[in-house]
Amino acid sequence: MSPTPQQRRASRHHQPDPGAGAAPARGRRAQPITVAAIIDAALGIVARDGYEALTMRRVAAALETGPASLYAHVVNKDDLGELLIGRLCTEIDLPEPEPAAWREQITGVCTRMRDQYLRYPGISRAALAAAPTNEDTLRIGEGMLAILLAGGIAPQAAAWGIDSLMLYVSAYTLEVSLLTDPGNEWVVSRDELLSRLSGLPDTFPQTKRHAAELTAGTDHERFDFTLDLVLDGLARR
């Protein structure tokens, strides 16, 4: 019986890239197909055109091969998405936990993760699609857990706090990607949104009264605000 996709993924996480050092396939391509090469090609596509534009066929074309060549290394697009998130996580530095600076350290990790995701529009869809299983991604959770525990946060609160923070970073960066996508015809300007909310009928009294507050925020003010709320809650517990 052939291995299931889950078994193939689990096996790959604990073994070297099976394509590394392999002889090149016949055809135009001079270099072998490896997981690293697939990830590089996929990230290039996402950086240019967004995660929604990523397909196995486009990655294969970028590598001058056929889609079938990729499936020896990657199960499907969801599997590829997990590998992409793992690659981005390898580029995030984790500080040595300092009890007195735990809030600043956690904020720094989340900010670096946010900035990584924003480099590749929509890629946080992959982070939201499945629980992390590869060691590159799990390294971030391990580092955040160490920081929170060093700061005196109880293990259960720390575990759920990390889950909340990671979900928020993924959701926030996905929203930003959608809002900044020039092809998204449903996005309106802040002024237009303010005008629409202010012009609602009187059955929306609070929304009309506080339309300015509901549409306020520049750069990453909302991001910082929400992180502070989560960390305040963890500190109180």
C-alpha cells in the first residue's frame, strides 16, 4: 500500500531532502528538483502575484519541468504552503528568554512574523490552513513558549496565548494583503467607508456615532493594540 500524504509529510520532516544530490533529470533543466528549489520557485511566484496565484503547475513551469516531477517531493499545494511557512519561520530570530523583558520579546517575534508574511501577499492563508507539523514552524512556538514561561505565565495560559497570537498575526496579515491588493474591487478607502457608515439609517445609532473610531488606525496601530490586549490578559492571569 502506498504511503498516505500524511505519512509522506511526516517522513520528509525527519529526513534530508530526497532530491538533494540526485542526478539531474533528462531535458532542459541542468539542476535536480529538490524541496528547496521548489520552495524558492514558489516564494518567487507568491512575491510577484500573491498566494492565490500559486499552483503546482506554475511552480513546475518556473523550474522548467512537469508537475509530476514535484509530487516526488511535495504532496500538494497545502503541503507546499506548510513548507513555505516553515521557510519564512527559519528567518525569524528568537531571543534568549529574559523574564523582565518577556512582553517586548513576544511582541518582537510577532512583529517579525507579521513582516515576513507581508512580504508574500496572502501567504498566511497557508498558516491558517493546518496545524504546524514541521520543525521549522514548531521552532517559533517553542521559542515563544520559552519566553512566556520565563516571564511567569502559567503553561496553559501560555499555550493558549501563543495560539491566539499566531492566529491573530495570520489573520491580520491576510487582511492587509486583501486590502492592498489592487485587484480587489471590494476594498474602499477609509474616507469612503467613513462616509458609508456615517450615512447609515438611524437603526445603527452607535455605528453612526462612532464611525470615526471604527475606521481609525494607520500603519500597524491596530496590530500593536491587539497584541497589547492579549499580553495584558496573559499578565493578569
